[in-house]
Amino acid sequence: MTKKVVTDLDVAGKKVLVRADFNVPMKDGEITNDNRIVQALPTIEYLLENNAKVILFSHLGKVKTDEDKAKLSLKPVATRLSELLNKDVTFVPQTRGAELEEAINNLKDGEVLVFENTRFEDVDGKKESKNDPELGKYWASLGDLFVNDAFGTAHRSHASNVGIASNLESAAGFLMDKEIKFIGGAVDQPERPFVAILGGAKVSDKIGVIENLLEKADKVIIGGGMAYTFAKAQGKEIGQSLLEADKVELAKELIERAGDKLILPVDARLATEFSNDAEAGVVSVDDIPADKQALDIGPATIELFAKELEGAKTVVWNGPMGVFEFENFAKGTIGVCEAIAKLSDATTIIGGGDSAAAAMQLGFADDFTHISTGGGASLEYLEGKELPGVASISDK
């Protein structure tokens, strides 16, 4: 069922509650990366241009104690948002009560207010995270309409998304809509050939994704630490490389079920220890010595993966090919970025998390059609699961 988008709502003169994803990285009270605030701007600016009263809120970090509250206020977010919008943003350091209600009722059309971290409600009984019905109802009472633009928390049923949407007419913001179209579209109605690339450390994190994509994709490429559990399942020796011993049988089954659909590394860049400065060398995956560990895919694998990507019309990538944080073991991830960047006329999507961080850090962000803002949410979407935050948005 198609979901309502913010443009389907009549927002003029209305108090519009907006669940944003302002869960930004912080250090000593300073924001170290404002990408998530920037991503929220199109929805906020649309609402302001259409004379809405905009009430923004988000979680930030995990809040379990009063000490956490002191470090995890949304005040720095409100300050940065004010700079980006080039207009005043009212900040209310409360999640409920008379001060918040009065500030909202005093808003004029085209004005913005940010209220405090929704997870401050978790200190006394996890009211936000457990979707306390009274809290969802209370927050809904503060506005006339609800816009959910926080894809990053769409896989969670919280008071600030599902709770509010249960009590108010709701719509997806532009960012949420984009995520639904790109990731949902890639999995449900991909233009073919459809190639999925999965990396990262653990098979256990991606079992559902691998199983779902083996059904949907034309090729599934496996790299990263989890490739060595597959190598072990093929009877290869993997030395000190990452291994999930309890997943070897599952990997064996997946290899048998997939046939030539599953593409695995043929060589690896090895090191004597887990360090950027470790002495490195490249060997075939058939020749990994007992005292070494694979920290990246090798050049022959980069070439193989690039060949498998040729002519692809839809590409979804989740998880780096090696320890990309170490410059000497980032070549595989860079190689995959380059191969995807060269594809013409293809829809290319990064499913959040470490692969998104890698693409941005390595300077490839502009070479992809879409980089997801949600790590866990995009993974669950790729598994084919229904996300409560998306399901709760009003249907068109």
C-alpha cells in the first residue's frame, strides 16, 4: 500500500509534529558530523514554506541515567539547525509539561521548535522505547498532523513514531519517502540484472538478508570478514581469519542452495596481526597460512567482483570488503566503490551502516544513487521485513 507523503497533507497554519533522525555523533558536546540534520532539511523547509508551525523531535544516543541526560541534550542540534536554516529555532529542554505546551501554542506560522531528546523518557521505565501508549497519545495531542522522517528508527516501534502515528493523521517526510522508494523498490521491483554485495564481519548479522537476497537478486557477492566462514564451509583453511564456527553448516547450505548465484573471494590480503602496520601480503584463498589472518579481499577478487557488476541495473551494497579503517586494508572497499561508480544507467544503493561511512570517508558519496541513513532499518528492509515505523504511516 502506498503511504502518504508530506505533500499530501494540508499543512498551512497547522502544528506539524516531525519525527526527525537527529541521532548525530557527538564529542564533548560538539556535533562531529551533521549529515543527518542536513538530510532532514528538505522536509523542514517544505513545511516552513507552506506556513506550518514545525515541532521537531528525535532521540540521541542511549539514555539510561540522569548522567546520560547531561551529555545527550538536543540543544546542540537545535543550534546547528538554526545555522543551517538561517533562522531562529526555539529549543525547549523538556519532553512534556506546561513549558513545552506553552511554547508550542505560541508558535506562529513558519516558525520552528525543537524539543528535548525523546529518550529522556526512558530513564524512568523506557516509556519511549517500549512505545508507552499514554506517551504516544500525549505527544500526538501537541500537534494537528504528524510527519515521520526518521528512517533510522523505522525498524523500532517507539512512542515517538508508531505511538504518535496511532493517534494522528500521518505522512512520510521526503527522506523517509526516498528510503521507501529506493530500498523497498530495489528489493521488491528491481530493474535487472540485480546484484547485491554483502560484506561486514559476521554472517549472523546478515543471515536474513543473504537468504532474502538469494531469492531476489541475480548475483549475491560476499566479501568482508564473513567470507571466511563461507571459505571454511568449502573446506578451505583460513588461518587466523574471522570465523563463526557455529555458522559453518548454515554457510554450507547457502552455498548449495545458491549455486552459481553466490560469488565468493578468490584471494585475500593477509596480515600477521590486526593492525594497519602489520606486514601484509596477497595469497589465494586456497593458500592462507595458519599464522595469518585475512583483513581485505585481494586484487583478483576486486577484478572478479567488478566483472560480476558489469551491466548491472540495480546494485545494493551493505558492508565493507575489509578493515577499511586501516588504509592498507581499504583497497577492496575502494575497488568495489570504483566498480559501482563506473556503472552507467544503474540504480546504486548503499544500505547504511559501515558501508555508508566507508563510501563517504573514501570520497565516493556522490557516485551512488542513494545512501541510506538507516543501518539497522535498511538491513531489516533488505531482509524483507515490515518496518513498524513505515507500516504506521497513513495510507494514501
